[in-house]
Amino acid sequence: MSEPVDEVISVESLNKRFGDLVAVDDISFSVRRGEVFGILGPNGAGKTTTLECIEGLQEPSSGRISVLGTEVARDPNTVKERIGVQLQASAYFDYLTLTEILELFGRFYSRRVPPAELLSTVGLEDKANTTVGKLSGGQQQRFTIAATLVNDPEVVFLDEPTAGLDPQARRNLWDFVQSINSQGRTIVLTTHYMEEAEFLCDRVAIMDQGRIVTLDTPTNLVRSLPVPYEVRASTLNEFSSNGLADLDCVTEVLDDQNRGFRLRCSDAASTMPALMDWVAKNDIKLTHLEVTPANLEDVFLSLTGRALRD
Amino acid sequence: MLLLQLTIANVKMIVRNRQALFWAMAFPLVMVVIFGLIAQDRVSTTTIAVVDYAQDDISRQLIQNLAEVESFDVDVRQDEAVARDEIADDDLNFLIIIPRDLTSKANRTPPVEVALIYDETTQTSGVILSAVSRFLDQMNLEIAGAPTRLVLAPEGILIEEFSFIDFLLPGIAVWGIMSFSVIGVATSIANYREKKILRRILATPLKVRTFFFALVLAYLGMALIQASLILSVGGLVYGVPITGNFLVIGLFILLGNLVFLNLGFIVGAYSKSVQAASGLGNLVVLPMVMFSGVFFPPDALPGVLTSVVQFLPLAPMVEAVRGATLEAKGFSDFPLEIGIMALWIALTSLVAVKVFRFQ
């Protein structure tokens, strides 16, 4: 195959229909070696279906997918040998210990990593002889990640790896995902948490209703927004908002209440000095001021007109 | 070897599920013990109360003759009134009253009456009546001093007669194997699907059919262990005559169990949850247990039902395993049964493959 060496996954015009339902609607993208590639979108956007088509678990209605230079439809087993897969909300056998499960799954592959090594990768070495049922939610998720590594895969797929975890366990899992990535493995993950995509992903494809609405690095996606910053202020006394909308780079005044205001601007660096002048000139005492850059949530909102989570 | 490793992993999982293991191993044994106790009760002796007013040689001879009969238990009483009350209350079934003047009047007419009081509804009364009257005849002859001219030379032919527990034991073993296999496989499959374990395996290079094959092998092994355990306990504790060839018994069990494992796969494929699989599994198992000859021969059922039931997979398996175990019968004795089981294996395999391809 004559794939470029740095391209580990290429998806061309992928379509997947279930009867009348179009789950994936003609999407194309490629994933580069060594990157963390995120697919972000609300539930039902087609993220899992896309992932499962790449993993060879579902047959595309049309389109061409190749992984590590092998066309998935033609030779799924060669692909399965070289990838690691974590399924959304999947569990493992109840009555086998972690070591036994990893040993068993290792036997399904020609290349395998010793269970002890896998468990220490995710910090579960002291749980080697425990069953999955006795682990906490975060530990279970970490174990499913360890289980994706049994065959020392080049590409790892994680479907909603932190769904249902508390914020601390989520942070903790991000560290493990980053450390797996730093071993040189390419990671493809889906998520509907924009913080997760921002924190972990080198590039993000935003999906909605089966389509990729945009694809870029998180920073570029945010920067591409016409109004990437929001300014929020509270005031001690009542004031008149006259002139606020005319300040440098301000695009919109969202609301002006008696004791505060909210506005959007295209460049906070220009708006802030002007805002300070305006505040001094009108003798307004600020009790609180904050500037927040927009996030992927805003990108999604501006592209689809809907919130990421309902 | 991968298949072996997978089978071992499956056996581990089966054995570590203590609750399921109890139903597979201990529960059938409990049934054997319970039915063993009931069966022993049925061969109890008949108590015959005797009030002996004569207290002489002849009366003592009569009592001794009765006591020598193995299944009679002679109970000598003093108080006739109490004994009669017991008969009336159904606490006692037979009462013999020997009159005071037995010897003194024995040579005169009219003859002396030895009273036998019994409850007419008692099933064994005919046996007792004829036994007592035979003893009296014998003593009549002795008293009259008549020489014995004709003697009965009894020549009992030993016809192999099986007790209730003998009949029941192979049936209970097969029943235990069937419920464990159907419900065990069904709940495992439902559990694996619920937890997406099957899908996770699909994401590896392993063929799912290899995984299922290992599950089948594990359950076939467990079936042999179940059969050995239940039959051994029956043989050692209850003296059930296990005369058959273990290889033949084992092969009948494996053959029949293939049907049940397939049924387990089908039930598991159709069940949305583990609970549903367990319920649906019982729905498949229970009617077969009731009517397929585990507790009574299927020909005891009304005609139409008999002909239907004997074609269910359990009936031929029970028939063949029972014949092989108790009467050392072989493959050639059960061509119909083997045929029916083979048909069931083919049919259920096709359905199982079809439902799984559909999933």
C-alpha cells in the first residue's frame, strides 16, 4: 500500500445507514501517527458508529477505510491485530481476576504484553488478583484501557473513556491517556465533554447528525470563532451602558443589568484598555471582572445553533 | 493451545459462580436424598398386633410363624380393647385375637375361631389374610396328625426389579445437567451481551465461534462431573445398581447435552437481560422435567401427551441414560432415542447459528 507514512487512518466518504436512519453521512478524515485525535459531538451524532466502522465491528454502507495501510473491509483481522479497542460502557468477565482476563485476551493476539506490565501502566498492579466487580468506577475504566494494550497496539481507540466518572477520576484518566500517547501510540477517542477534547486532543473533529461540521486543533477552532472572548463584570453602583457597545472590538452586549454587564469581543487585548477607560470616565466601581476565552462548546453552538449537551 | 486455555477460563468462571454451582451440583443431590428417604419409607414392614389369650404351645407356634415372615412385624398386646381402638383410629391395620381355649377345644367341632380384625381399605390385607390362613391350615394338619403329602417347592426366578430411587437417579442426573446447561449458557450469553463482552471479543482477532466452542466444551465437561457425582452418591449411599459401562453412559450424556447447550444459546440470544434468560430458560426446562420421564415413565401420561413428549429432547436422553446405567444397555438398544437426539442436535444447531448470525 502506498499510504503516506504519517497517516495511520484514512476514512473516505464513509456512509452508514440503519434502515432509514443515516448514522454516518459521507464523512472523510485522516488521523496522523502519534496524535490524539478526538471526535466530539452530542449523543447520537454518529461518533461510536464511525469508530466501530474503523475498528471493523460494523460494516460501512459505503466508503473506504484503511488503518495502518490495510483496508479494513478487505482484511479486518490484520487490522484487529494492530489496534486496541475500548468499547463504550463495556465490562469484562465477572469471575476472572484482572491478570486472568489480560492473559486470556493476550492469547487472542500473536503479539502480547505481560499482564503485570499492563496493570502497572494504569496503576492497578496491587489489584492483579481482584475481579472487575470489586474495582471502583475509575479503576474499571483504567482497567479497560489496560485491556486495550494487551497486543501492544499502534493505534488505540477509546469510546467515551471518561463517561460517568467524577471530575477527579476523569483528570486521573486523562493522565493515563497522555502517558499511553507518549509511548508513541496514536489515540482516537470520542467524547461529549469539550474540556476533555480541549485537554487531550491534538486535533478534534466535531460531529453532528452524522456529519463532521469542522476539524482542526482545539486552539484554531476557538480562534476561528468571530467572538472568541466573553467579558463579564459586576458593579457596585447602578450605571448607564451608553457607549459600551462602541468600545474597541466589542461585537455584542449580551445583557446590561443594573449592577453588571456581559459582552462579547473579538480581541480581548484591544477591548480591555478601552473598557478600563470607559469605566473610569463613567465613575463606575467594578466589584468583579472576568475575561473568558470561548471554548469548543461555543464552537459547537455557533456551528450548529444548538448546545453540545441538552 | 488457545482452545484449551479458553475452555479452562470458562471452567474457572463456572466453578467460581458459587450460586450456579449449587444448583448444578448440590441441588440434584438434595433431590436424591429427599427421594431416597421417601423411597425407603415405601418398603416398610406391616405391623400385626396379636392378643394371645391362650398362651400355649400352639398359639406361640402361630406367633412365631408370623414373626418369621420378613415383612411382618408382630406386636404382642395384652389389652384387646386398646388394640381395637387403634384399628378404628387407623393407627393399626391388623389385629389377631387367639381365644383362651385354643388347645382344649382344638380337636372338637365346631372349630375354634381365631379372629383377624383389619381395615378393609388396607391394600395389603389380601396378603395378610392368605398368610394367616395358610399358617392355620398348616397347624390344623399338625393337630390332626395328618402326614404331609404335598409340599410346595417354590422356585423364585429373580426378575430385576428396580426401586423408585433406582428409577429416579438417572433422571435426576439428566435433569440437573439439563437445567445447568440451558440456564447456565443462556445467562452467560445474556450477561456477555449485556456487558458487551461479545462485542469486545469481536474487536480482537479471535473468532467468536472459537469462544462459543470453548464454552460448549466447558459445559460438556461439567455435565460429566455432574453425572459422576450424582450417580456415585446414588450408588454408594442408596445402593442403586449402576451396572452400565461408563463410556456409554458418558456418551449418551454428551449427546443429549449438546441439545441443551444449543437451547441455552438460543434462549440467551433471545433474552434481553440475565434475568430474562434465567426466566426463559426455566420455561424451557420445567415442562420437560415434568413430562419427560424424570419422575414417572412418560407412558403414564394421557395418550396424546405421551406421543408428543417422547419426541422432546429430554425424554430420549433420560430413557437412554437410565437404560445404560441400570441395565447396562448399549447404543444398539436405543436407535430411536439416538435418532431423536441427533435430529434435535441438528435442528437446534441450525437455529442457534441463525439467531447468532442475525445478531
